[in-house]
Amino acid sequence: MKKKQGTCPICSHERELTFHHLIPKTCHSNKWFKKRFSKEEMTHAGIDICRKCHSYIHKQFDEKLLGRNYYSLELLLADERIQKYAAWARKQK
């Protein structure tokens, strides 16, 4: 599998990117999510971010909370914790 390089939309660093499911896979069979999102939305909605930012996001939020409240890049970036982390991460090498 070819690694994807690019600019992380959170920390703005040029790095190898990983795919972050905006609605975590563990939530796809949950009734609440099935009522609000199509199978295609749940499967394909995601963002390419670096591993450091990806790990940080998953340390801050449990998967249901991520899927219910942070199902877009805009919603993630609007969170105060993510904003503080992003400001710090942009200063790192």
C-alpha cells in the first residue's frame, strides 16, 4: 500500500498521512448513527491527518463522542482542546 504524503490540516506539517474516520467504525452498527448517517457517509467520511494528530484526537474523545459531535473537520477544529493542540503542534518540528 502506497503511503500518502501531504499537509496535515490540523498541525500544518508536511507528513505521511493516515485516514481518520469522522464516524468511527465501531459506531457504524449503532442505531443512533444508522438513523442519522447513510452507510456511505459513515464509511467514506474522513480526513487525512498525520499520525501524531490522529493519536491526539483519539486520546481526547471516546468513539461515540467523536461520531456524535465531531463528524467534520470544521467541528473538530472548533473544539477548544483541538485548537490549543493545533497551535502547539504547529510550533513543533
